[in-house]
Amino acid sequence: MIDTDFLQPDEQALAQRFIEDGFVTSPADDRGGLDRIQRRAAELAADYLKLPHSNDPYAMLDGIHTRVGVDDLNGLRLHVFNGLNAEPWFRPTYFRLARSTIETIVGNELCMQRRVNLSIQLPGDSSSLLATHSDVWSGDSPFEVVVWVPLVDVQRTKSMYLLPPSLNGDMQDRMASLRSAEELYKTIKPHATFIEIPYGHVMLFNQTLMHGNRVNEEPGTRWSMNCRFKSIMSPYADKRFGEFFEPILLRPATRVGMQYKLPGGFHG
């Protein structure tokens, strides 16, 4: 139970939802910024496919499967991924999409992943699957959260699934008796939630929970971005400060404290 007089009622409610459900969704704080990212992604995709820029970036992205096949999908993804991350406005804009939620759940002295990831999943494509996993199993810190942003409406198999916190520990304990990631998915399938997120909304989720995706059986292509944030002073795992993460918000008192030296040259 989150119960503290130091949080506003809306912050308490948001924190409680995150603890109980493992995720929260909300409208983007900067809808204009999200539209700019979507438009730039559509322009980069059109450039790669040698098509004119569309006046309807949503339709361009959602229907990209009519323009590209699985064999060329990774080339398209890398072109858009590199193009977006090369834009100096992109990462600050991405942060602003969920700033209020990040500051409530994580804090206001933050590190951000150096590059924002991009996923594209065509209908019927089995080459873009992420098997059931928890990010902490592969070197992420349990103190991180993921901000997951779709560029189109996502629902059912066009989205991702997440195991509720109340079941995650028990399922992890049972993993030793399972023989494959697919067997693990079949075990958690009755309990996993495919999260519906309309375009214009963002999700922040607990990446210690098991999650993944399945073959997209919906008529449109999934476009989603994800990026990790953590409190700058919280523990790191294999993905280190200055390598995988870089600071984006550091308050003046913290800067002073980090630079201060006691008489004799010793850090305080």
C-alpha cells in the first residue's frame, strides 16, 4: 500500500496502480511532440522505400506491410531507428511524452537510455518475436522502468503482454521445471494481459515482470518505441552509467554534493 502524506492524491493513485498492476497508461504529456515523432518516422520509412511523404503518417505506418516484406523489414527498422535517434530534438521530446508519470514513479533526478529502441511487427510475421522474458534476466537493473510508446493503436496481439506482479514471483520459481520459452509462455498465458493502448497514449511498465509479444494477428502493423529510465543514484546492473545510460536531470544540490571535497582533498 502506498500511503504517505508527502504525495498528492493523484500521485498516490498512480503509484498504487503501478505497484498493483505493473504498468500505467496515460495520455502523452506532449501530444504535439508525439505527432512530430510519428510524422518523422513516416517520412524516414517513405525515404527508405523511395515513396513520397504521406499526408497521413498514421495510415502510412499502420499499412506499411503493403509496402515492405519480412526480408527487408530489419533494413527499414534500422533506417528509421538511426534517423530518429540522430535528431537532436528526439530524446528530449520522448522524455516529455511521459515526464509527469516518470517523475511520480521514478523520481526527478534521472538517467535515460542513450538510444530509444524501435520495434516494427508486420501482420503474420513470426521473425520479430520477443519470447517471454524479464529484462533483469539480461543485465538490466530492477530499479529501471520502461516507457513504451506506440505510433499506432495497439491491442490484442498487435500489442505486448505483461504478467501481473501478484503472479510473477511464483511463475519465476516454476521456471526450473520448464524446458523452453514457449513452454513458459503457455504456463503464463492464462494470466498474461495484452495491453490496449490507443495512439496518443504512453505506457510505463515494470520490466522485472515477465513480458513479450506474439505473432501479430491484427490487420495493421505495430510500430512501438521503448526506452529505459532510472533514478541516477539507484543501483546499476550490467548496463552502466555513461555507457548505456546518460544523465538527463541532475539538481543543483546534487551537483554541488558530487563535486565537493573536504579539507585535504577528500570527497564528502
